[in-house]
Amino acid sequence: MRKSIPCLIGIALASVLFSCGSSTSEQSFDSSQLTRVSQTEVDQVIEAFIMAEDSSTIEIPAGFYEMNSQLILDNKTGVKIKGAGMDQTVISFRNLKSGGEGIKIVGNAISIEDLTIEDAPGDGIKAQHSDGITFRRINVTWTNGDKSKNGTYAIYPVQCKNVVIDECIASHSKDAGIYVGQSENIVVKNSLAFGNVAGIEIENCDNAEVFGNTARDNAGGILVFNLPGLPKSDGKGTKIYDNDILDNNHENFATPLGEGPNGNTVTMIPPGSGVVLLAAKEVEVYGNRILRNKTAGISIASYQVTGFPAEAPNWSPYTTDIYVHENEYERNWYQFPDFSRELGKLILVYNAHGFAKTQDIIYDGIWDEKLSASIDSNPMRVCIQESEIENLRFTRFDLSKGEENITASKDATPFKNCEVKVNTDRSGLE
């Protein structure tokens, strides 16, 4: 997120699980066992980025590359960056003393594939102002024991068009592992995000599909946010389907707002959050396995719940036009909702099913009162059509009378007999 609401640590050890429909494969490797390439070979890679011409290929052979400078591809078209494989080509930025991103890309019709990026001081790989950017079989991670030293985003396209993230791995970032921001025409598929604060995040974006992924062991699994004050305001049109959203009960180790330059809103996400929709517009969530997330499977919330200022030009704080259906839920009886964050405390204490009960779906119940005098008319068009919904733990909160008078209802009737059509188009994004 940009300025806005126990773990897998190893010495360069990545554990990889791809989810693509029903098929899975596993791969493990220890990058410390790879051959350290010479400084001459490192310099050749740096030079290849600097001297790249349009429609060229940058080949990065197998080996462990210890960088002391960023890799920057600036204003190029049709360049392919290709390693020998995630377990063969590893680019380490542990020795980088200045700069933010490990790899920075600005250009059109760019692809990067088959390599691992470790220990960037800021973001692992960032693409900006690019039309046509593909990340395929990229692993981005941090190997610090102290996660507060990790970078903010692992895979980070922002202000881009036509984005494909396929068969990638993102782990241990102190914000979002896979973050797509202020962009349009997006596919995130067949990828794994684990050990991050947020696994996968779509923020202020138009026309996105997120499918076939595994988000596990993050504080929050998959997030769709619209935040105020960004160059691109409200995004709309996201489908989240056929994902495994599992055991996202990791501690939230994000930097809080006001505590350094990278403080952000993701700090408010309570551990145990499967899917979080915040000020989201036109989102369909269906056919996912949302299992063992200890606080809530799906959280539907308007921006006011953060307590931050909720006004900005051409932006609305309300979550609207949401369609949740045909998902699978599972709860562990021995797990309690998180109480380290305010939203977690709300769920812990005030849910409609009893103290300390994990919820399948929550709705903060905040609506635009200019549209209706009552939420019973479903003015924000939040539609929930889960099978056996009466057996789900659904809570709709009423926060309108202040913190001392919070109430909650398990009645999903106003949200049951409707559906929202969410239109997306991923043609050309394969």
C-alpha cells in the first residue's frame, strides 16, 4: 500500500508451491550453494541493462550475483530479461547501500523471467509507467532474520497498463508481496505469496483478475483497496477466483503510519484476514478456498473504519458493488480472532456469534446515508450468495452510534437475494 490500514525465515532458503487449478509442484533450493560469479560477470549484467537496445534479450546465466548497484532498464521497448531459472540465477542486493528498488523498469512490452531477487533495500522489482510488463517465474524474497529490515514490496508494478504476473513467488515483504497499484488491465495467476504482511494486493486499479494463486501465512491473504490522495483515484472491476487463501495468521510487521517514511495503512490489517475489501468498487469473489484464517475469511469495509481522513477528489470511501459467492470456508476451533489491531478487536468482542469467534464474512455496515435511510435496502449493493449461508458466521456491524454502542447482527437477509455483474476482460493478457 502507498502511505495508507511464526514465520519462514532461512538463509536464502525458498520453499515454492505453485497452485494452478488443481495441479501443484514443489521446488526447494538454497541459494547459498550456488557458485558466486566474478565481479567481471556482475559488471557485465549491469552493463547489459544500461546498454540494452529495443527488442533485445538480456541473458543472465546461472550463478549468484552480488550487486552493489541497482539494475535499471529505462525507456526501452520489447526487451526480454531472462535468467536460467529461479533456482539457478539469483541476484542479491544485500550489499546495495543506496537506492530503493533492486531492479527498476520503465518501458513498454518488457518481460522478466526465470530468476530470483534477494534482499533489495526497498522494493524487490518495480515497474512504473510501463505498457505491457510481464513477470514470469520470478522469485523475490528477503533473507534477514529481522523482518523490519525487509523491503516494502516484492513485485511492484505501479501506474502501468497490461500487467501479467504468472508463476511468481513473493515472500517476507513488510507490505505486500505482489502489489499492483494505480494500473489497468491486470492478471495475477498461478503465483505464491507467503510470509508477507499482505500476500497479494490490488490497489486503485481497473480491470484485474486474480486466480489460481496461493496466498498463505501472510497477515492478510488477498486485498483490494482504493486509497485516497493517489494520482489514480477509485479503481473498479476486480475478480478474485479459484485461489487458495490459507492460514493467513502471520504477525503484522508493517511499519505503522508516522513511524518512518514507509509507514502505511496495511499496519491496520489484523492477522488472520483472508480477503479484505477496503473502499473497493465492483469486486467479485468466488470459487476460492478460504481456510483457517483465524480472524475473518472475508472482510468488507469502507475506508472510514481506518479512522484516517476519508475525503479526496474523485474518490469515495465506501465499498460498493460486491458479489461474494460459491467460496469454501473452514475455521479452526482453537484459534481466536486477532486482538492486536482495532479491526481484530471489533471482531473478537462484538461479532454476532459470541465472544472470540472467528468469522467467515464480516461487513462493517457503513453506508452512504445520502442513498438510503437504512442499510436494509442494501444501498451499497453488497451481495452474498454462499451456499448454506445460514450456517456461515456472518456479522454485520452497526458502528453508527459510536464506540460505546456498537451492535452486531447475523442477519444476512438484506444481502442475500441479489447479485452484481462485474465485468473484466483479460484478452491479450496470457
